[in-house]
Amino acid sequence: MTQKNILVVAAHPDDELLGAGATLAAHVKNGDRVHVLILGEGILSRENGTSEEIQSLQKQSEEAGRIIGFTTQRFAAFPDNAFDTVSLLSIAKEVEKAIEETRPERIYTHHAFDLNVDHRLTFEAVLTACRPCNPQAPAEILSFETLSSTEWQSKQAEPFRPNVYINVEQTLEQKIEAFKKYQSEIREYPHPRSPEGIRILAQFRGLESGLKAAEAFHLERAIFEKGL
């Protein structure tokens, strides 16, 4: 089995787990190298947020990453919930740098129409960085749903329409255990960002696909360079 390089581009610490944590754990079990780029600080938009809290959140992220088995994890410093105050080019350049360093065959990132502005601009930055004229761009780009953002969008907006389902029955609990390391981000049920919320979504996506538990994605692009 050929080892793959996988890159996850997330807006904030914890998005990488909420969106694809169980799938990433499955990649690791398959022997793939999983690299994570987190673009935003993830906390300063909150009242009285401090640099010490950013460091604490990044430490929580690293602890969670060790449970999943990430190969590398890198943090940029774009302002939380204010990606629209910086140029799209500057965000795309961070993504391009990560692509150059990791040479991924596949990228996972946010859905294009999430409620959160940082998520939407992360998606745009990934698509910009992965223009087909970039010889290092991956063959596959998949977008994920992020609890408390994707489902909280206006119901008049373009919804998340999954067309790829990955069986995560064997790694769902690993995802939940990793997410528990985000002590500042975890919430009590019925908040979506709770262990119960994560489990319910996986079960629902399983119902859609005939599986006991699944993570769902939308295939944004797949290039079959060698044909069929």
C-alpha cells in the first residue's frame, strides 16, 4: 500500500478534528502521513482573549494531534473571526507554503458556505493555492462540515451537499477522545460541539450511507492524471 501525504487546512484549532478527525485517524492507521495547517489564532475575538490563551489553545491542539497521530502541525496567526481584514493572497500564500512543504495527494478543508467567515475564506484560499497551474497542487480536494458553523448557516444559503462518505466506525471514539483535549472548546450537550453531538452527526451520516458511523465530505476536485 502506497503511503500518502494528507494535508488538512483548518481555520481554527479544533476545526481539524470536528471536520475530519476520525477520517484522519483512519489515514494514520493506514500508514499515511497527516499534516495540519491551522490558519487562525482561534480565540482573540472573544471578550478579554489573551496571548496566553492562544498558547494554551495551541497546546491543547498539539495534545489532540498526538492522539490522532499527526505527522506535523503548524499554526499561522491570522486574526480570529477577521480573516476578511487581511488579503486573500496572504492567506493563500500560507497554504501554498504548506503544500510545498508536504506535497499532499489530498487536502481536506472547510465548506465554501459556512456561517463563519474564516471558514469561507479558508476554502477560497485553498482553492486559490491549488490552481491547476500549481504543479504541487494535490489531485484531490475535499471539503468538510464543521459543527456549529455549517449547520448554523442560513437555510437559504447553499447547503453542505456530501457526496463522499468515509467509514469511521473504528476511529470515531478516537476522534472524540482527541476532541476532549480541547478543554476550552468542548461544550455540554445539546451544543453541537459536545461528544454527544459529534457522535450523533457521525451516526446520521452513517444512516445516509448504510454505515454505522461516517464522516461526510464534498468532493471539490479530483484529477486522474494517468486516466482511468
